[in-house]
Amino acid sequence: MLIKDLMSPVEVMASTLSDIRVVLARNSDALGVLIDSSGEPAGLVGAKGAWPAVLVDAGRQVEAAVLDGVLLDALAGGIPALVAVRGERARTVGLVHADRLLPAVERSLLDRGAYTLHTDHKPHGDRPGERRPSRVQCHVCGTPNVFPHGFPEDPGVCQGGDHLFVAFWE
């Protein structure tokens, strides 16, 4: 099964947080994707909070995706959905809600055991697929910062300038 088989449509995509919040005010269950000036995801926004845009390739095998430590950390951290993307430019094609992935995570734990998590384990000899970075827009300058190994506790200096990075939701 592929990630795209678990996708649902994105309720709202906008380049400003205020545009997303207008839609969320009408639908408290909706999730919005904050996009940067190039159209790539830069954050995930919902009525209950905001999170990094944790990207997963829509064509990736679900079994390989649930073994990815970055994706597992995001799910364990309470992110409500992953942003499914296609292509080199990371075009948003949908959302994969956490509750749709949990059965695959549980099967993976039962089949392989917890010792294989957070490794480069290749299930059944299959290539694990391309890992996509997490992306978060800076509140100060609007530059999307790319975090290849998940969103760090202390992101340090913004990739767009000489100031400390501040996540768009702060």
C-alpha cells in the first residue's frame, strides 16, 4: 500500500497564517498547510495548534514510511497529520492523518519488534524510499527552514538570515 492510498485532501492551503485561521474559525476539525513563496509546505496549522510540515512522499510504501524515525517521532509527538508531497519541488497533494497510519505502525511493531525502529533497517530488502525533510516557516523573516532530521528542540540561527529562528506559530 502506498501513502497516497491513505491521503485525504488538504482543507486549506495559504501563504499566511491569518488566511488559514479564517477557514479554521468556520471548521474546527480542518487542518491547513502554510505554504512558502515557492508553493512548498512550510507548516501545518489546526484549531489545536501548529506544527512543522513533516513531509512524506505520496508514492512511498506505507510499510517503509512507518519505519522512518523522523516520521515516528512526529507521530509520537502528537502531530495530527503528515503532509503528502510529490516531485522535487515538494508539491502538496494531500494529508495523511495520524489515525490512518497508526494501524500500520502497530503492524510494524508486531512484525519487526521495537529494536528495528529509528534505524536504517530495510524491510524485506525493499528500499526505504526517499526521506523528506521537515519544513517550518520563520516568524521573523518568513523564510522556510529545512530540517532534514525532524524539527529540533533548539533550531539555532535562521537559514534565511542572521537572527535566531522563531517558528511561525510562536
